[in-house]
Amino acid sequence: MIERQAIIPQGMEYVYDRIHYAPAVRVGDTIYVSGQIGRDDDGQLVEGTEAQIVQAFENLKKVLAAAGAQLSDIVDLTTFHTDMRDLQLFMKVRDRYLTQDFPAWTAIGAASLGGAPGYLIEIKAVAVLRR
């Protein structure tokens, strides 16, 4: 039986302890990353569309690093957008973070995100560690 391991980076313990979900779960060489939003290390929503996208990618990178992975290990990316008109800006920022070995990608429009008003983007990913 393959072991499941919750991935909880430093500073994200509150989501596991209070909200009861893991920032990621590793099963074998596969890492399932929960949706990352534009919240900073203090749990505060960052202001501005581009800043939220950048912060969500930084959070994604932090979770992957805690699992021993990196952005280039992502094989599937799902993004949720409260305004699909921001898709071009999202792709511009995404291309700063994902520069090779491009993953499969699905973009979904959503009425709201993050359980509170003001969240504009959420990024969910599946990564596979390279041997």
C-alpha cells in the first residue's frame, strides 16, 4: 500500500489545524497541491490582480518545495478565475514561473474564491517527482 503524506510548509500549519485540509498530499512520487490563493505569509490577501497571481505562484512554489518538488515537476495545472478577462495577465505571469516542460492546463471561471470577497485567482496542481 502506498503511503499518504500531508505536506504542510512552515507558515501554512493553520490551514491543516484550523481549516482541516493539507496544502498538499504526496502519494508515492505524485504530489496533489490544494488550490493556492493570493494570501501572504501573514494570511492577508495581497492587493491587485498581478500581485495576487504572483503570490499564488509563490505559495505554489513553497508547497512544492516542502514536498521536494519544483514548478517544473507540475504535470497538470488547474486555475480558477473570478474574471476571465484577466486570463492574458495570468498567462504572462504564469510564463515567468513555468518556462519549460509545460503542464496540461485548465482555466475555469468562478463566481468567488477563497471563502471571502476579493480573491481573484486560485491555482491547483498535480506534480510528479522526477527520478
